[in-house]
Amino acid sequence: MTTIIDGNAIGDDIRGELEGSVEVLDEAGVTPGLATVLMSEDPASSTYVSMKQRACEEIGINGIHVEIEPDAPADELFSTLDELNADPEVHGILVQMPVPDHVDTWEVLNYINPAKDVDGFHPENVGRLVAGRPRFKPATPHGVQRLLQETGVETEGADAVVIGRSDIVGKPMANLLIQKGPVGNATVTICHSRTADLAAKTRQADIVIAAVGYPGIVDGSMLKEGAVVIDVGVNRVDADNERGYKLVGDVDFESAREVASAITPVPGGVGPMTITMLLWNTVKAAGDLEGVDIDLP
Ligand code: GUN
């Protein structure tokens, strides 16, 4: 029997427990605050930010949302970040990526106060993660780690293949899996668009994590019997329905489920965990910045 890993259920459990941490902060007179900044007209980015804001509200995090016209000068974004960096009611800051071409992403990531960088993208936080002393683990790979943990997947000594080398998912994912400690100690291969024979790599893997944004790049014929498959991809493909599209992952779910021992669906797998772990990081940021001891789930 293949386990279909239910990210909604696992995410809901963690969010329920996070509400307890928010109550502890509340008793100390602290309301965690997350500021989201959107400088884009991309409908998908706008949807993601709205989902993040709604999730904040549901567990008692104060959501602050700032929209900046995509053709505004970069300075407008930086002065917004000045205000948010200095605002004591803001514990977490997230600039939704990508930003427009005339804004330097690297400069933006460097500009956010690292203690409020709940994405974990500031170079100081990236360095800490690589050094095995993370302050904030980026939400998507952290969410994948939790899915593996809650599903009881043994990572120690396992061969894991991460497909994708993005700063947001692929690189931090590989880093987390090689760290000493729980849901770590794996042997990790990172594959990408220049990998010579992807199937040869994935067929060796006990755990396959696909995060490239290419529908169907992995199918059942590329998997070892009993592999655990985590699909981070969210791709819009044309469909004969009201919306005219549907969401699919990077993995061909139907063929992969025949071979895998456990697999995440799209939607309903990794997606809800990304938002959950962003909330987790925001609650952690509030506790750290305000000096309140909280137990995080
Ligand atoms: N764009 C796609 N994923 C993310 C994310 O995790 N954080 C931010 N800030 N932007 C994104």
C-alpha cells in the first residue's frame, strides 16, 4: 500500500499547536506580526501572499501587507524595508519573490534585518544553515523535513536525490538532509538541468525530492521500488475545466504511486506545509526578538 502523504492534515496539526505558542506570547503581551511585501502583478504571487496573510489571521498572527507598484523605483521598496526593519510590532518580513528585473534580488535579501528574515534567505541565515546552526530554515525545505518526520521516513544513511538547485528549495533542502541530527544524515545528490542522466540518479534513490517546476519530469519508470517521493512542483497545465487550467507537480503522480512506498500529492502535499512553516518561523522570530520562551511544535 502506498502512503499518500497528507500535507493538509500534518500542516493543520502543526498550526493547531502553534496557536498554543501564540497564546503564550499573548500572555506575555506580544502579538507576533508578519509583514508581506508584494512588488509584482503576477497572479500566482498575489495568490500566495493572500494565502499567507489568511493563514496568519487564522492563528492570531498580525498580518501587515504592503503592495508596491512593479514599475516603482527600487528605493520605494528599500524605504518600506527601512520602516519594517525598525517597526517593533513587525517580527517577520517577507518580500515575495520574484521582484521586478530593475530591483536587485541580492540587495533586497541583504537589506532585510536577519532577525526578521522569516524566509531564511539573508546570507547570514543561509550561512548559519550551512554551518548546521540554523536560525530560520526556509519554509519549503523545512516543511518537507517535517513531512518526512511525521511519515516516519528514515533519512539516516538513505540515498536522497534532490532535483533542482534553487536558493529557495533545492540548495537548502540538500543542506538540511546532510546535517547531523533528526531528519538528516542522508547521502544527497543534487540534480539539475545539466544533469547527464537523471533517471540513472533517481533509480538509485530511497528518497526523491522534485523541485524544478517542470511537469512530469519524474515518472514511475525512474523510481526504485519503495522510494519515498516528495513533489515540490506546482505547475499550471491546460485543462478542460472552468478555470482552463489545473495544478500538477513535477512528478507524474499516477505512474509514480505504483512504485513509491509514500508520495505527496499536488495540491495537498508540500504546499500547505510551506505556509505552516512560515508561520512557525514568524512565531519563533517573535519569541526570539521579544525574549519570550516558547515551545515550538
Ligand atoms: N516565491 C516563491 N517561493 C517563495 C518563498 O518561499 N518566499 C518568498 N519570499 N518568495 C517566494
